[in-house]
Amino acid sequence: MLLMKSSQLWNASLGIYDPYSKKHEIVEFPGISHNPDFHMGAVQVDRKTGLVSVIADAAPAFPSEGKDISGTNWLLKYDPVAKEVIYKINLTETSQGKYGGFQDIEQDPEGNVFVVGTWPGTLLKVSKDGKKVTPWYLPENIVQTQKGIGGIAALDYLLLAQGYPTPNAIWRFDLKAEKGVPTTVKITNANYTFGQSDAIYLPPKYEGKVLLVAEDTIGISVFRSADAKWDTAEYKGLVPIGPVDPGTSVVTPAQVGDGIYQVLEPFGDEGIGGPGTAGNRTDFLFRDITAEIAALLK
């Protein structure tokens, strides 16, 4: 059965939506959920095992734009069938508070987990059993207010990243390597300038040949690598964010079934406890952009 997993940012909980029954399950984590010290950022499902990795990141990092990266950052692996946490890792023990803003996750074919830090751009590698955390990619100079990698997307042992060291680049990493070494993906047909982004995505329906970049207030930019090797890429166009409430951003694309959706986050809402807290909204928008992407790829 196809279920959609998403983070519930301000409540620091996991949402599991069943599109068939239209039921929404909320998974809460003791000491994390409803704790203002944490936001629930990335959610990533291992397609081989069905296990879910989530990040509970220290709340101040993004509102302060890296000026305050204090606090604890947790990586949790959750079994949605057994309804239990398999492991819970304190990422701050590895970063020693020198870098933070952990917000995206991917896996390699062996089940190792890779975690993105954005302030500045970093990648941590977590072993399959969760017992070893390795700084896999660090910039030469760590400046915590320098925004780096926003999102990552994996295809077998190929990892794509968008962001660092400039906001105008897509990067390629070899996940088999002992340490991460970024290589620029050349965009052959355009001098493209990215907007602010926190997520990229390789929709399974396109077999790794299409990359979607969520650009916060702009929309979804579409790139294609005909051979799925991503030595080079072709810019295919933009799916605009469309009419939204003030302060709303597109935070990620997501494939559900055969459809691709634009996930919208209403950051402009006033929270019940003030800015940066959960509000009383009942409608959350997932806009179908399947046809718009297909049209750009013709």
C-alpha cells in the first residue's frame, strides 16, 4: 500500500497519510515532538526496507541563518510497521557544534545514510546499523553563516547536491568514495541562477534522468540528463509556484503513485504561540504538477 510520509515541522512529528482511506496518522517522538527546541526537517524512506529516516534539527539554525547553530540535532530511523524507533543518533556529538542546519537525507544501496548540513554545506555518513557517524564532506573553511548544500538526491551510488560552494550549481558525488569530493554538473544550455532551495528530487518514474529543484518562492526547476549519469544536464524549464498565500514556499517535490506533487509550506501563518510555532491551519496544499513537468520534457 502506498502511504505518504511527511514532516510536521513546527510540531516536530511525522505524518503518514493514506490517500485511499484519507486517514492521517501522527507519529510523535518523546522529548522531541511539541518541544520548541526542535523542528522536524527531512523525511526519507528507504525503498528497499520501508524504514523511515527523519531529522529533528535544532530550531534556531534556519531562522537565524546560521548565526545560532546551538542545540542538539537528532537522526532517527523509524519502523512504520513495528511502530518503533530503531536508532536515535545525536549528530551534534559529531559536529561538535561547529556546523549544523541538518535538513536532508539520502541512502546508498548498502543502507548507509547521508545527512546534509546547510550551515555551512556538509555531509555526514551514518553506517547502516547507526553505530558510526563520519564527517564525509566538509568545506575547507567552516564558516557557519555561509549557506551551503540545500538538498540531495541519490541514484544508486551517485549523489546529486544543489548549493555549495555557490548557490548556482548542481554537484555530483560518488557514494563509494571514502570521502566526498564534489564535481560540478555542467548545465549545457543555460546560465541558470537558482533561487533559495532546500530540496532536490529524482522522481522514480523518470529513472534518474530528471532532477527537480524546489526553489522556495519561485517553483520547481526541471533538469534532464539523458543518460542519467549527470556529467552534464539540460535545463528544461520552470513550473511556477502558482497562486499561494503570502509567505508560502515550495519545500519539495514528491512522487505519489504516478503523479508528482509540489509540496507547499505556509510559513506566513501566525502560529498559536507566535512566529515559528504550530498554528490552527486545517488545509495543507499538495499541488499536482505531473502534466506541467511532462510538457517541459517533450
